[in-house]
Amino acid sequence: MDYREKAVNCVKDTALPVQMQWFRECGSNLEAYCQKYGETEFFFAKVIEPGHVYEMGYPKCVCPEALAGGKDASFCECSRQGMIYVLENMMPQKHIEVEVIETVLSGAEKCRFKVTVE
């Protein structure tokens, strides 16, 4: 399965416009963005190492397809790819890496990702 294409189709008209607006409201500053929007009902973000490492994720699984059942943790690659896509659009001049820390589908309480910005 091409998770990148699936993720782009999922977030391009939903999460991307909202997060782009939030990012612009914060002066396109990721630390300010994490501080202002880092704890919402559907998203969290915190600074681990300013300018470089962040933890981002979801306090619960937000994927309608995963919530419908029958998906294992490998399906969370779609969420990882969606996060990469959003962040690359927010900061096109940066190299973005996103690593899965834990996900609801893997048995965790929430979905957590390590984001590295270079």
C-alpha cells in the first residue's frame, strides 16, 4: 500500500489547511506553534530540543479507517506520512524526519511521534 499517497489524500484538505493557519498565526515559528497549539483535543506537540527535535501526536487514534477496525500497527505509517506531509508544507526549506514512538494500534494510550527538523 502507498501510505504516502493515502496520507496526502487524507490530510491535504483537512489537517493541512488548519495547521498551516495555526503555523502562520505563530509567525511560522515551530516553538511558538507548539506552545500555542500543542494541546488540543486532537493534536499535541512539545519541544524536546529547540529548533531540532519535537514530540507530536494524537491523544487518541483519529483515523476513521483505523477506528473502523481490522488494522494493525503497520497502518500507522499513514499517520507518520501525513505528519511529514503537513510539516514539509509548513517548512518547505527544512528536512523533516518523523519516527513512530508508539501508537494506539500498537497498544499504547496515544499516538506519539519524534519529529526531527534539519
